[in-house]
Amino acid sequence: MADVTEKKFVLCKSTDLKEKGSGQRFLVKINNEVRPAFVLRFMGKPRAYLNECAHQTMELDLQKGLFFDRSGQYIICATHGALYSPDKGLCVSGRCDGRSLTPLPVVEAEKNICFVAEDGLEFISLANDLDT
Ligand code: FES
């Protein structure tokens, strides 16, 4: 269960989020609608997005928590192969070329990766444990 500190919610330990490794899935509520989300680490920083392809409302990871393509350079839609830049969420190849994933606010603090709640954006729960 996630710890609550002010408006920050612990998603996982910093050490659990490996560079270009598995992501941590979680759920958020945006404008009263529960949506899937994930955080992963790329270029040393945690990056979080809604777990929905930009061209169709479909989760990106067929195997839960596996978001990177084989090169480790892109987030991939496992269903259709669209590629997204992990740092900006921009689609660089595939059916949603030019569109972007929806970014979410996360910070790394006190050896934890935390979701930061804002107006209209709530943390609901973790969606699964990290795949190892
Ligand atoms: S759902 Fe959009 S490329 Fe797969």
C-alpha cells in the first residue's frame, strides 16, 4: 500500500526503478475518471505517463510493466508497435506519429519515486508489483 506524505504518494523505491527496466503501474483519477498509468526510469529520471496509446485507448504493455522496446530507447505499444520517446512521450513512429502520451507529475525524493497529486489529478492505487 502506498504511503501518503502531503500530496506525494510513494510508487516504489528508487532502487526498484532501474534504468530502462520494468515500469511500475498505478492508477490515477483524472476529472473523476480512473485511468491506468506507469512510471519508468530513462536517462536517470523517473518519467510517468497515462498507460494509454495516443491513437486509441489501449494500454501499452501487453506484459505488465514491460514498456521499453528491445533497444531500450523507446516506449513501445506492444499491440501495434508505435514508438514513443521516453523523455517527452512524443510518438516518433507508428499510428500516432506526432501525438504524445499524457505526462504525469512524479518526483524522486528520499529514495522513493513519488506521484504528485494536483488539482483534478488524484492517486488511486498501485496496479501491480514491479516485474523482476
Ligand atoms: S494502440 Fe496505438 S499504436 Fe497500438
